[in-house]
Amino acid sequence: MKYYVIEGIDTSGKTTQCNLIKQNYPCVSLENYKDSIKDSIIVLNEPGSTYLGNLVRKILLDSQTQINEKSSFLLFLAQRAELFLQLKNISNTIIADRSLISGVAYAKTIDMREALNLNLFATGGILPQKIVFLETSKDTLKSRLNAKSLDNIEQKGIQYLLDTQSYFKEILAYLQDENFIESNPNIKKPDILTLDSAMPKEEIHKRICSFFGI
């Protein structure tokens, strides 16, 4: 299995890029996957892509739902464990909108190493081999938030999202750290590509596809 992910804070353009991949390449959702579809890319949405994942997604994005960070973290873990039980025997290329990295980044009150270990437990020790990180400036973030209705996470404001983005960078740096690699000998250091999310979406798409080799 080739497992690649597109990461970044809300409004960074992850979903737009996954949609462009679906428009330009033979893709299939996990729900519609069959063993006979060997050449198609499986595009995932986290949380989502499974029955449990879709339920968790509705809970987390509902602006009327008040849920604490620990409960949110555990819901992410539950849907991720369910997802990877289905993925473990699939040989297709998998491209995901979010991953365990988001699961750690949005759980800032939980120790990074502990949160990462719990997420690796949920994925069965699987880490993305390639990570695209879409970085968003304060001005771009402000403009995009003003242009849309806000979900539960986005309602926490610009500074919350910028702080989360900084934590994303810490997590990505840690995944490249030799101490992490040495303590997880079965995990290969992931390749990471950081892109400015303000670039034209077509240019971002081109660079992502080149990086993923699709």
C-alpha cells in the first residue's frame, strides 16, 4: 500500500486538492472499492470513508455540539482504528484528506509523543510515506474564513488555527527526528513537501501529483 496524505489547517485547500485528483485520475472511494479495482487511487476523507467515520465527522463539525478535546481525540482514534482495519490488505495507492497528523495537531493539550503513539496504535503502526503540508498565511486564512460559513472548528478563530498550524510544523519536524525513527524501527521517515496554500490551485495540484508520482 502506498499511503500519501494532504495536511493543513482548515481552509488550507486539502479537500480542493483531493477533488482535483479525483477529477483528473481514476479514483474510487473506500465504500465503492472492490478487489477487481487494482489501478484506481482510493481517496479518503478523515474523519469519514467508513460508517463510523462519517458519524464522527458529523459530531465534530456540528456547530451545535459542545465536546471537549479529550473526547474529540478519542473519537478520532476510534474512527481511525476502524478505517485502518479495512485498509491493511489493500494494495492500491491511497491519498487521504487528513491523517493521524491532524489527530495529534488538534489535540494540543495531550503530550505530542503520547498522542502520536496512540494514533500509531490505531493505525496498526502505519504512518504516511509522503505528506503534503499546505501552509496558510494569516491574511489568506482571514480572507477564506470571511468568505464561508464556519464549522465547529473554524469558529474557534484565526489565532486558534494559526497556533494549530505552528503545532503541525512541530509534529512534522518530530517525524523527521532521528530519535523518533530510532524508537520506531518499523517506520520509515516520511517525505514531506510544504506548499503555500495561496498559490493557484492548479499549480498546487501539479506539484502534489509530481511529488506523489501519480
